[in-house]
Amino acid sequence: MFSDRVEQNDLPKQHPEYLDLLRRVLAIQADCEIGGPHLYVDAMLPTAPTQIDQLVVARTAAEEIDHFRKFARLAGDIGVDTSYILSRPNQERYLEAFRGLITTWEDFAVFGFLIDRVGKYQLEEFAGCTYAPLSRLLEHPSRVMDEEAGHIDFGTTRTAEMAARGGDARDRVQKAVNFWYTTGLDMFGRSESHRAERYRHWGLKRRTNAEARREFIAEVNPLIEAMRLEVPDPVAGRKYL
């Protein structure tokens, strides 16, 4: 297992596979960071239920765009141009979770509750990774991680509030949970992924896809149950097992 601490000026000496995987993971992460605002800003910013909620949508989008800027800078430092990602159609995003549109407050809230939480798991992989500039961005204290925690907390709180209303409100939230829970589990990738193992070999990630997914399930299932919602079937509708 590779464990060197690699700085940018060390990259010319690194194995080609290390460089390829680093370029790939930075491009994907940049795409995911900007992909969120592209899902919800157009519909959710003008229709948020309250002025405070509208402010939260705007602030969340601004923070995610800043996260994109940070990852795009890291990528650019090693010769990866991510400028095209800014205008990339949603349908062409790396991950399916970012290929549609969010048009309801329930989906916006549950997206923060579940999908931003998946994002936290991915970012945690980079803290302490072998590429030092990437690791430093996510090591404690990390503004990126703190802001992601805020997105998750807001989504969790709003999801719980809507579920507690019961009736149609609860049904709408349950529908959103059903969709984003399945989507979130697929975001971890295939359990038996050769590329994921190579990321681990080179110290760019710590957990297997299956390990991270199990930890996510163990974290969110009790939260869903505490909201008196039904935990969706973890296999039904999945594309990547």
C-alpha cells in the first residue's frame, strides 16, 4: 500500500496510474460540487417557502460553487482543465445523482439530508490521503467540511419537520426519501470495483465502496426511523450493487 506524502512538485516522479487516478478523482469531485447548484438553483431559489429558506438556498449554492473553485484549482495545478464543467449539461454529469432537476422543497431538503451526506463520506476519504494538497483541503479544521456539515444539518432538520406534519406532507417526504436513498447508495459505486481498489492501493481513498456504503446505511437508517418514515429497501431499484 502506497503511503508517501506527495506534494505537487513530486508528481513528475509518481507512477502513471497514480497520476491518472488523481486527475480523475479531482475532475469528478469538481463536477459533483458544481452539479448540486445546477440541480436546484433555477427552481428553488425563487420558490423557497420563506425568506430564510431562500437565503439558505443561495448560501448553499455559493458554498458549493466555492468548493468547485477549490477542487478546480487543485485539478488545474496538475494540468486538468475543468472549465467545461461549469456549462456542462446536467445529463452529462459524472454521477447520475446530478443528472436531473430538483423542483420541490421536499427533494431539496432530502437531497441535503442524504446526498450531501454521501458527499461527506467522499470528502472524508481525502483527509489524510497521499496527495498532500488535496489532504490539506479536507483536514481538520476544514471550511469545506464545516460547510458540508451545515448543508446536511439543514436538510436533516427540514426533512424531519416536513415528515412531522403527517398526511400529504409526510407522503411527499417519503417519496423523496425513497428516491434519494436509492440514488445515494448507488453513488458509492460497485461493491467489487477494481478502480476503487486502485484508489486504496495508492492511498487516495481509505474505505472500500462497500464499507463506506455500510457506514452510510448505519448512520442514516436510524435517522429515517426517528422521523417516523420508512427505510427504503436498500437493494430495490439499485444500479450498482
